[in-house]
Amino acid sequence: MSNLSQERCFNHPDREAAARCPECRRCFCRECVTEHEERVICAACLARIGLPAGRAGATREKLRLALRCAAAFLFLWLLFYAMGRGLLRVPSAFHEGALWKPATQEAP
């Protein structure tokens, strides 16, 4: 291994290296590295490691939300459909109030 003080930045050859990326083992200046999950890592390795999982996770979460919304819509539609079918089965005498009126008796 070479001494880090003698190394130059991989992206900026005119700058001295401040850190070595643990993934790609290249040396970088302070502008080219960032701290991620308690490690100093270069931007290229961070993009390779971190972004695909983040994008897949976000896409998966959006899909779950869309499925939940579709399931809720279907459930509510079935609920209102069943309520409508139930109301259609109620006899018309109930709506007219004939069920509560006493039956008139005819005289013999």
C-alpha cells in the first residue's frame, strides 16, 4: 500500500488525496468523498451501492400504495353495491308506510 499523503485524487489529479474509498480502493480529495453509514465512500460507489436499492424500494412502496388504493376502492364499491341490492329487496309497502297503517276492516 502506498502512503496516502503521496497519492492524488482520482477525479482531480491536481489535488492531493484525503481518503481512500473502501469499495473501489481509489484515492479521492475531500470534495469527492462523502460519509455514508459511518464510512467515507466515493460518489461512484455510493451511487452503485445505494441508489438501486433506494429506487427499487421507492417503486415497491408506490406499487403497494396503488394496490391498497385499488383494494379500498373495490371494497367500498362492493359495500355500496350490497347496500343497494339490500334496499331493492325491501318491499314497496315499507316505503309507502303501509306496513304501519292498521288494516281497515270492512263492514259485513
